[in-house]
Amino acid sequence: LDWTASSAPALSHYVVARSLSNNPTIHTVPAFTVTSNAWTDTGLLVASTYYYRVYAVDAWGGYSPDSPTAAVAQTIYPLLPFSDGFESGPALWTLQTGWMVSTGAASSGNAFLENSAGNYTNNLNSAAYATINLTGAVRPVLRFKDWHRLAVNDFGYLEVSAPGRAGLRLYGVYGARTNWQEQVVDLSYYKGYANVQILFRLTTDGSGTDEGWKLDDVQVADEGSPALPVPFIEDFESGLGNWVETSRWQTAAGGFQGAAAAGDNLDRITPETRSYFSLAGDFNLTTMANPQLTAWVKGSLGHYSALNLEVSADGGVNWGTPWSRSTESGNFSNEWQRVQVSLVPYKASNTRVRWFMYSYYSTLADANVFLDKLTVADAPPAVGMLAAVPGLKSAQVNWTPSGIGPAFRAYRVLRSPDTNPENGNDAFVGTVSNAATTSFTDTGLAIGATYYYWTYVCDSNDIWTISTNYATATTVPVVLPFTDSFADAGQWDTTGTWGVDTNENVLTDSPAGDYTNNVNTTANTAVNLTGAVRPVLRFKDWHR
């Protein structure tokens, strides 16, 4: 505060009266004695409104009259960078039951925040929180150090919220870890908001207590988001330097390609909690024709947990989920599987990518996930399908050649019984590794059935591009004359136990021995009789 100096010849000093209401007077407490016409008030509450009046006091203790209006000041939320090691107490924090600043074996300095001086109590739901201003931040990142010792079914959570944004649990602890360890959380979802609440919550049941949760060196800083090159390939052979939340992930042996992969270091995910793994940079996809992301994933997820791949086209404020797996949805295993998603819907100058695991239905969920060879690059151009040549139980699939040169790795032929190549009814039936070979014969088909084929081009970045169209093939009957010496059953569709007895080269309903009771099985083929004058079927048989 500052004000016009008094011209009274007998001026002794000033008195500043402060109030939370709009009418402080000479009787208001607190009041502060000031000897100059400027003064800084300290120790105030965050984001609170204060009212001030200044009185000139003469040598005989007389006060000047009230000014017509009081001065108004509103404290703000802390701006970045925010840092609190609790050495000056909890001035920036609101502390609920049990939470306090203690001294002793801190992570650094002498002070730290904890939920109780001794063991915490049963049936507790108590928090300590601070509010910060993230306006103007590019990539705000929260870092803190913690230590915990909790009884069974007791949990500590980091919860972040802001008016107009969903509140999220972004970290959790259970059990015990009695060494200080840094935790890292990307807060980009809340950037641009002036009052973002950082809250540490302890919840306990009624079955036992322990020392609790200790926190120190809480920092929030704008760590920026440098441009990442495209094409971009992350193989984790050089560690996790491209990632943000390295406190919950580590390099692991046995990568899909090379020696290393990224693996989570969580035994379990605390209930209703998200665990992020964010690339620490932005992609500029605006000049790319058909940007794609591929990665290899494997592992296991407990019941009521999931792994998501998320992409943001606005620097981390809003996110889409182009890929997700959970135990309930299936399709996740300990075998490496390739993930490919199109980034065309996310083409922007500040596109971000992250993985996250989470638990739901209030479950303490198992987690054991590995990631490797994440690639962001343009897709190779597609080939076109040419007319297929059908046979009795086969189809020759043909396509135009790829022109991607040394980046070529393979053609992969997809077959489907319908015109939708992505509804789960399809199957890859062949791989051709020579770029000059542009045909593949699919065998073992049903007689008289219609099939649909696509050919993918696969490049060295593991990106697959589906052909621009599909080819149709309906298997056709054999033409006259038809003969079969039964070296195999290649010209027949069979059901049940029908097959060829290779010792006698005969077709039989039970080549391994006697037939069984209550059967109705067949062996059939198809012959084209177009143009025949008197087609005659001849065969030899024997029965018992």
C-alpha cells in the first residue's frame, strides 16, 4: 500500500487498519503502526479480499478522520514457478484434520508436510491442499517427494481440480515405501486455469493405523514442450529422456526390437486413479499427408483396469482416445502386439501423445505393462487391388506394386467374408516380402463361397496402409473332364471325419477306423457342366 504523505506539522506516524469487511475503522483489529507512507502487508490468505484505511496520528495520539472509502486488495493464487519445502510453515496450504508441518528427517531442509504427528486415526478422510495459477503455462508439471507407511485398505491420493474441469486422481499410494522418492505429474489438462487445486488426501478404514504419508519439496513449473521431430521413433534404448512421468515407469529388458522397452513400476493401481506416461514434447503434424502412430505393447492388466493411448490436438488441454484395452474388453496379452492409430483427426502444430493406465469400480488393480518402438510418421501410399482369379478352393489375389523403395518391408493380404475389413471377421492369410511380387494364392477355401481381399503395404516404421479398394473372388467349380485319384482331399469340402485314407488313396467317411453313431456328414465338390451333352458321373465304392 502507499498513500499521500500527511502535511500535518505534528505528524507522529500512521496506523493502517485492515479488515475482511468493507468498513475498517480506528477500532479495527488488526492495526499496524507505520512510519512512512508506504507499507507491505504479509502473511495473508491466498485469494482473499482485504480492506484498508490509513490514519495519520499526531504527537498527542489524535487520529485523522476516516477516508470516504476504504482501499481494496485481493490476494492472488501463486503463480509459476511454485515451490514449497515447508521451511516457512504451511502458509500456502489449507490443512484439514491431522495435517501439519513437522520437522525432522525431511527430504531436504528440516521441514515436511505430514498427515499426523504420530500414527493417523481410523475412519479418516482428510486433505491438505494449495491452489495455484496455471494461466500462460505451456506444460505445467508437478513434482514432489513423498514417503508413506499405510495400513491395509488405507490410501493416499493426489487429486487435482479446477472450476470447469474434471477433478482427477493422478497419483496414489498404499502399503509402505520408507524412502523419499520424487513423483512427477503432467498438469497440462489444467493449464490456462487461474485456480487449480493441488490436493493430497488420506483415507483410512477402521481396521488399523500406521505412520501415514509425508510430503516435501512440492514444485509446479512450466517445463515447456519442445518440438519433436517427425518421423519420430522411440525405442527406449537411450532411456526415458523423452517422457515426463518417469517416476512411475522404467526401462526394462526384453524389448520388442532391441534390448530395452518401457515398463511400469507399479505393483498395483490405487482405486479410481490414473497413471500417465506422457511424451515431453509436441508434434507438428500440419504438413504431413497421412500421419500415423504405431507402437508395440504387451503385459497384463488386473480386473477393472485399462490401458489407453490418448492424443491431444491442442497442447494437452483436451484428449481423444483412439485405442484402449482392458481385461474386460480382451485383446491384451503377454505377447507383443502392434498398435496403429491414425493421427489425421489430430493434425495440429502442438499434437501430444500419452499413455495412461487407470483403475475403476474402486479396485486396487494389478498392472504390468510394457511399451516399445513407438513411431510417428506418414503412412506409405496404398496399392490398388486387381481382379482376383478364383479356383475350386483357392483364389489368386493380385495388386499393383508399391513404390516406396528401401522403406518397403512386406505386403500383407487380408481376407474377409464381407466388405468390412475391420469388424473382427477378417484374417491375415499371407505375407509377401518381395516388393516385386504382387500376387498371392489363398488356399483351403470353401467351394462356391465369396471372399473379399485387401492388401496392406507395410514399411520399416511398422506402419500399414490398406489398399484403396478390395477384390472379390467366388470359388468356381472344376471343368470337365473331372477326375480325382485321392492323393489328398484338395478338391472336396468335407464335414465330420471324412478324409483320404493315404494308404489306399480312397475317400472315406472314417479313415481312422469305424464311424461313430448318430452322424450326418458329407464330402462334396462342384463341377461345371456348362456345354456338356451327356455328363456322366462314374465312381467306385465299397461299404460296410
